[in-house]
Amino acid sequence: MTDATDRPILWTPSPERAQASRLAQYQRWLKDNRGLDFADYQDMWEWSVSDLEGFWTSIIEFCNLPVAGWTEVLPERKMPGADWFPGATTNMAAQILRHAQDKPDATALVLQSETFGREEMTWAQLRDRVGSVQAALRAMGVERGDRVVAVLPNTQDALVAFLATIGLGAVWSLCAPDMGHTAIIDRFRQIDPKVLIAQDGYVHAGRQIDRREVMEGIAAELPGLTHKVMVPVLGDGAGWTLWSDLISAPQSPRIEMVDFSHPIWIVYSSGTTGNPKPIVHGHGGVLLEGSKQALHQDIGAEDRFCWMTSSGWIMWNSQWNAMAQGAMVAMFDGAANHPDMYEVWRMVAHERLTYFGAGAAFFMACQKAGIRPGAELDLSALVSLGSTGSPLSQEGYDWIYSEVKQDLWLAPISGGTDLAGAFVLGNPMMPVRAGEMQCRALGNAVRAFDEAGTELIGEVGELVCTEPLPSMPLFFWGDEDGSRLHESYFDTYPGIWRHGDWIEITPEGGSVIYGRSDATINRRGLRLGSSEIYRAVEGLDEVMDSLVIDLEFLGRDSFMVLFVVPAEGVAFDEALTEKIRLSIRNAVSARFLPDEIVQIADVPRTLSGKKLEVPVKKLLLGGDPEKVVNRDSMANPDSFDAFLRYAETRAELAG
């Protein structure tokens, strides 16, 4: 744990910006319309997690959401199984497409793609294309509750297909085209889709990737398919219905209002350690959580928003929270480092983006590359920056304020695919401290618990949520008795959500995430989150990346291995290992010095950029290499070979 004095204030909003924020507008609305006057944000948060009914109805009213007809808000506070707004109807597509009526000729979407170049779409064009695809899906026999799945990159075609699907009341599910075919089949086969929409290839880092054979193989493994649609890039789409046929008849869509808890999409756990969990969220929960999160992100109709994401990451879904507020969304489809690490920043500058977000790994890669976006590009329009996926180190904060922009609101968030939302995030009315997320999200009863279930303040504990959230999973597809859902979140603290992260809640209400709690380092009774080791090691210019694994054995002390990727041109020698040890000793503690430091070429990561600490740990503890990780669910599957070789040379450790 880092002392709060080591987390200096890096940015403070001007009074004008703070009071103009949407969160400040919401607070004033509560005072004027509900008679609620809060002393500070912490006071407002306490209200939001105690009066759940009052809070969530205020979000519907303040954001003017299309939710109507409920008889109660939450008949029973329980987890799992909370039944939110019974009797209410809504549709996320209705909220997004309503802006086509307000500003039909304004730009709704910009795509910057290696495959397709740059494209724009107005709100009216988006509406009419959604209507065309919706009519085609109806003609294919797609009805409420049917599953429509897609293997598409982060493009406008994916958005159009998504809105057309959910507007019908059908259920959407998406995989990225760079996923392995086994990983895609493992996901889609569980949910028995009726329609598959795919793209037969794409360009990445200047190289053409042919996926025609893979897409044919995926379609052959889905016996319930009645139609398959192709976006042709490399071929003619023979044997498939062409996407161009689906968008050939522009027309207004007909949005079906559905029950508040009607499934909107199925997303998946990483699937790196077992069969991926098909997580089902509801229209109403996604709409309310996303609208609340937009307040915290200070996103309004005038914003130009981009979150750099793969279509296989939950952040693809969360882009549409911004579009639901009427913001223009820019989509990036390509390699972030091609032709160099400035490529994405050039888009930020060219599109005059006001809000840009990305995974923490992207910002750290920019830092390691030594680029200076603020000095080289015009980022005058950029006022807000987001980060997630893994903890952003204090050095990452420092780089952003020194090399991107000094007057910038940096607001990292932490949440998950599991709840399609964030637990802790930003507040545009508060100062930014290095390495710290500003606040707990309104309506999210986030706390840090010790092993006995006692709340901790100023100490590291398990991240838990003690009250229901509308966006928590409705169920896992195929989990008939709910046992898999219960085991995933509720078996540690009965009736309380355990997320699996280490968190510290500061006395002021801020928070720091310390990594996965199932990858804890335990050195002779002292526990530490892996993020503190990474900060000490990756803060060195000579280290590009790292992975720390603590191997604990019954009756033995732990054996901690640190795997490092040296920076380009840096020799892995005794001088480097000693420098690494000194950095850990000074920044963390001599108690957490690694027993061994090993050079690797690449840190294994999920498709969303998270380090695969747990699978590597299982492997080194003697796990079956074929079972501890699903390589098709990895961003860099070949990176796992180095750990197989290491496990073979250290086989006696697991004996």
C-alpha cells in the first residue's frame, strides 16, 4: 500500500469547469427537484447506496431515459436475483437513436480504419441504415429473444448490426476477428445463434489478414444458424448473404420496447482458464448504469468521444454510453503502433476529440516509446482522458501530465465485463491524485473487506459490492440452476458481490486498485498486490514489461519469480537484475525481492490487455498446460511457450 502523501495532486478543476460538469448539474437537480442538499460528494454517495430506489429513479428522470411503467423499483434487496423495475419497458436502441430526430445532419460516428480508411456517418444515416438491417433481419425470421452473433472489428457495421438486433428485442453477441476460431466457437456454440454476421478479412499493421476459411469453419460449427451474412473484404462472399444487401433499403427502424430485464447482449469472461462464461445483461440495467457512468465521465451531446478498444472487449459496448448521450463517437480499427506510436494520437488531434480513453497498457507503451503527443500534435480540444483494463501507475499519470497535456482531467476507471460498468471512477469536480481513482461510483456500494468481512478504510482488502446493481448479470446462459453465477461472485461473502480485485478505499473516498486478489503475493504473511511490483520494475527505462508470480507451497515459504521484458537494445545481465532488485527494495521492501529474475520476450495477455498472472501461476504449480490456459483467448498465444520451458526446468518446485 502506498501512503497517501506519496500520491500528490496533479490537477485540480477550475471552479468554472467543476460547476459546468454534468455531475454538478445533477447535484443541483437533486436539490431543486428532490430537496436533497449534500455537504460533499461522499455525502451524496452515501445517499445513493442507501436509498437505491430514490437514486436510480433520479437517474431515469434527470437523463430523461425511455423507461416507463414500473410498479416498484426493487421489491427485494438481494444478490443474486434482484428484480429491478418490474413491469417497466425500455430499449437501449431507442435512447441512442432518439438523437437522429434532434440532430439528423450532425455527425454521429467517425471511423478510422486500416481496412476501410476514414468514414463518417450522420445520425440520420445511422438511423436509416439500422432500419434497413432491421428489416432484413425480420425477413430472416429473427424474433425477440433470438441470438444474432457477429465476428466483426470495431467498425460502423458492428454498431449498425448491434442496434438493429437489440431494436428487435433479439440478443446480440460479438467477437473480435483476431480471436482464435476455437475461442469464438467456444463462445457462440453455448448460445445457439440464429444469424452470424462476419467479415472475411482485415488489414492490421499494414498486413492483410485472410479469415475466409476460419469464418466458414465457425459457421459449420453452429448448427442452429439459419442465415450467415458476410462483409466481404478479400473475397466475393460466395455462399453467404452480402452485408451490402442488408443496408440497401434505408428506412426508419421500428424499435420494440422490451421488459426492463430483457437480455440486450451476451458478453464473455476471458476464457483463458476454462470455458468462457456467457454473461447476460439486461436493457434497463445497461441503460441506467451507462447513463450514470456518463455523468461521472462528464460526457454530453457536444462531446467527441473515443475509447480505443477491440470489439472483443467490454469497452466496445461501453462506447455506446457516450452515443446514448448524443455524443459523436470515433472508432479506431487498426494497429495502435503502426506506423508508429503516434498513430492513435494523430486521430485524437485530427478529429478534435474532447474525450479519449484506452487501456493502461497503451499509455505505458507510449511512455516506454518516449513519444510526446502534446509537443508534436494539436491536442487543444482534448479535455478528458480515461484509462482502464489494468491499474495505471503513478508514472503513467506523470507521463500523461508531462507529455500529453497539463490541463487535462485524467479519470481512470475500474469495473468489469461482469457488470458492464465501473465500480470506481472519476469526478470532474474533484482533484486528481497520482495513481488514484477519484471516487466510488454513485449507486455502487463498493467497499474493501478483510477475510472476515469487516470493512477496511485506508487498508487493502477485497473489492466487494454490498448492494444490488441494475447492471449485474441477469444470469449466465445455460446456467440453469444459477450455481455457476453464485460460485463466480457470491461464494466468499454470502449475498455480497466479490469481484476478485484488491482495493484500498482512502479516508477521502478515493481508491487504488492493486491487481487481482487471486494473484496475491504472500511473503511470510505479508500480502502485496502485484501492481506495486510492476510500478517499481516498469518504472525503469531498461524494462519494457514484466510479470510477477508468487508460488506458494504447503509447508514451504513462497518462491517469487519475476519475468521481465528488457527494453529494445538493453542487455539482460547482472547489472540490469541488480538495478531491478534495488528498485524493488527502495520502492516496495526487501521482503518482496524476487527469488529469481528471468528474461522473456513477451508478457502473456488477454485480448483486452490484462496480464495472465493466474494461468502462469497454475502452470508453474504443476497444472496441465492444456487446461490452465486457452490460447485462442490470448492476444499473444506464442508468449506462453517461454513459461512451458521454464516450468520444465523448474519441475521440482511443484513436487
